[in-house]
Amino acid sequence: MQAALQGGGITAVEKQKQSGKLTARERIVAILDPRSFHEYDLFVEQAGKDFNMDKKFLPGDGVVTGTGTIGGHPVCIYAQDFTVAGGSLGYAHAKKITKIMDHAMSLGVPIIGINDSGGARIQEGVNALAGYGEIFFRNTAASGVIPQISVILGPCAGGAVYSPALTDFVFVVDKISKMFITGPEVIKTVLGEEITQEELGGARTHAEITGNAHFFANSEEECFHQIKTLLSFIPWNNRKKADAFSPKQPLKEYKIANIVPTDPTSPYDVRDVIRSIADGSEFLESQELFARNVITGFGRVDGKTVGFVANQPLVLAGVLDVDSSDKAARFVRFCDAFNIPLVTLVDLPGYLPGIDQEHAGVIRHGAKLLYAYSEATVPKLTVILRKAYGGGYIAMCSHHLRADFVFAWPSAEIAVMGSEGAANIIFRSEIKNAENPEEMRKQKVEEYKQKFANPYVAAAYGYVDAVIEPKETRHFLSHALSISDGKTEKSPERKHGIPPF
């Protein structure tokens, strides 16, 4: 037992520490409640017999598995041990992981996987690949049933990366996490390009560019705190709701009436609007560094968890594009799967125009958000803060996608496009034939503004349920969430829909 608990031995453990990394068991203990970890399958031995593998001692076959609690709630957890054969995945290693995943499913508790591995154990050949396939299948079966959390605390290369990609949230740590399909050596051999592991698939790359990571931390300790915070916001499985907390008023420093400028072209940080609504102004942002023109994350209203989706006027005026549509759609689907009501804050001029976006598939990617909102059956509340133009108005959880309640501030503008562009098209002839075209253009822009640059036309058609003052926002949302708590919605009988993947 003592030998097994030492992992790869004193020398290997010291090397792990020198690289700034905790050991597998230290990581598990740091995430779980004190003295709650119970380890299983400590004495499992490797299955490989070729290449003298049967003569080697690989404690636990390079992975630690077990159960414990976080905030008093049970979880299943595993951590690959890089000190044992580089954390490589063999058949027995994979069996330990799939066994604890099966436990998580049968118990209805989250599964947390800590990845720190050199990849498939080549000495075991196809059995190692079979192990990955069994893990991927379980990731898919557990999707939308129990929360799945992946923590990248070392290398995660080749086929191994697809397990985190199939899970709900991926956590990475700067200078420690590495994820890539093909390593720098392969790229150099095939393409002749020099690139470091950090540039290719480091934590910042996946947090900012690829969107594969949802939470970025500067240390393992910060990462573990993020995991605990996330789990305080979400339910333990899809049959439950997230724990309710004592309601708190937002901090007084966030005065909602003073955040959004009256000038529709002036930027502001929509996260301040969220913090002016959320209990205690607490907001856990997901994918903070990726597709920053849309904000997603968790907060509470009257003690109950809600998922916030909001356009961010600070970045690209809050437009929707390929990446932000993907980001928002995935978040909406997670919230819907786990009974978390959605609050959508709208302020955008539409979809991002340009040949780059068209060729990148903005039609297909933009449709993902339409699909996600339309399919969602949790309570859906929308607040239009300022601009809601064109297809962006529809996509951001309008009544037409079955939002339960749509509120608008008096500053809201709901139209096909902005006043300037609309007036130039509608009144083109009058402007062109006028004695003073520029003066006529100004008059027609103002005429269009008077008709559409307000929420009352949409309200007259019932597309907006109430025009409210900014200071009333939290009150209206609180009431709407309360009366929507028992919402039920029956979908057509079918095997499943076909999203625009």
C-alpha cells in the first residue's frame, strides 16, 4: 500500500513538484472537502504484458479514482498521475476511469476528471485506443444528465483531448495546461514550422482563441476555487435544481440607472448591468476571454441560480458572429439541460457583416443560437436595454423564440436596422430629389427614429410585455422567475432534433 500511494516514486514526485505541479492525490484533496476523499481500485495492475510491461510496477496504473464531497455534496473524481508512466492511458487505466464514471451516472452526481497524461500507452496498442473510445461513449451518455468537469493540469494530447471537449466545462491553468491533437514535433516534421507547446495549445490559447477552455486560472489553487464556485451555482444532476441561497441585494456601487449611456453608440460594460441585478453583485463568468462580444455566466436572483447571456457593447458593439453564437448557444443548452432559468440582456446592432464571417459560416453558426433558445424549455426572460436590430433581435431570445417574458427599457430600439441606414433606404428618392439632400436626410432619420427608436411599437403588437424603468429591472425579473418556477412545456414526440452542428 505504501508503495502504491507513493505513485511513481520519490524521484518522479520531486520532478512533478519542481515543474510547479501538485501530485494527483494532492489535487484531489485540494478540490474536495477536508477528509472526504475515499480512494478505490488502488491495487489495480496494468493489463499490458508485451515489451516487458508485465515486469514493471505501475501503481494504480497511473490514475487515482474515488469519491468525496464538495460543499457537503457527493462527487466522483479521478486524477491521472503523471509520475506513473507519464500518466499514459492503458486498458486498466481506462477501466478505472469508466468505472468511476459509471458510478457518477448511477448515483446522479458530478464527475470531475483531472487530465495530466502523455496520451495513449503505445505498448498496449489498440487496447489503449479502445479505452479512449469507452470514455468518449460515457461522456456522451452522461451529457445533460450529470455535470461533467474537465481539469487540464498537464499535457492532454492526441485522442485524449476529445474527452474534455465532450464535457460541460474545461478548466485550464496558465503555463501548466497543454491541449493539442498533434504536437510541435509532428507539425515541424509535416509542415516545417517551429512552434512551442504553449503557442500551439497552452492555457491562454484555448481560453482566448479556440474557446475550448471555459475557465482560465493563474495557479492550480485558483483553479480549484473556480471549480468549487461553479458547483455552488449548478445542480448535481438534471432531475434537480441548484441549491437556493439566502437572497442578497446587489451592491450599492452598481446603480443600474447610471450604467447604460443614452447615446446608442456609446459603449459600456454590460457586466455592470448584470452585477446591478444579481444577488450580492456576484457573477461567475464562463469563457471570459473568448468571443468577448457576448457575455455568459451564472448569478442569482432572490437566492436562485440563473444563467445570464448578454451582448457586450464594449467589444464589436455586442454584435453576434461565428464564435459568440457558438459560445452563447452552448451555454443556453447547458442551462436548459440542468433546469437553470435564462436571463438575456439585449443590446446589439445585429450580426457582424463581412466576407470573412460569411465564409466562416455565420449562417450555420448563427442558427445554433436560434435553435438553442427555441428548444430551451426553462423559464426564459429577456430585457432589451438599447438596440435590438435585425436578425440579432430575434436570435437574442425574442418572444418569437418563445421567451416567457420580454421587458424593454424606454431607451430600447427594435427595428430591422439603425435609423441612419433605414432612412437612407426608405426615403432614398425624397433625399435625392430634395433641394438640400443633407437636411432632408436628417429630417427623415429623425422621422424614422420617432417611429421605431422606441419600444412602444413592439409593445403595441405584444412582442414586448412591459416597458420598464431600469431601476425596476430586478423587481420584474424576480417576479417573473417566481411565477415561472413551475413552468412545464411539452415538446413534440421525436427521437431528437437536428441542430445545425
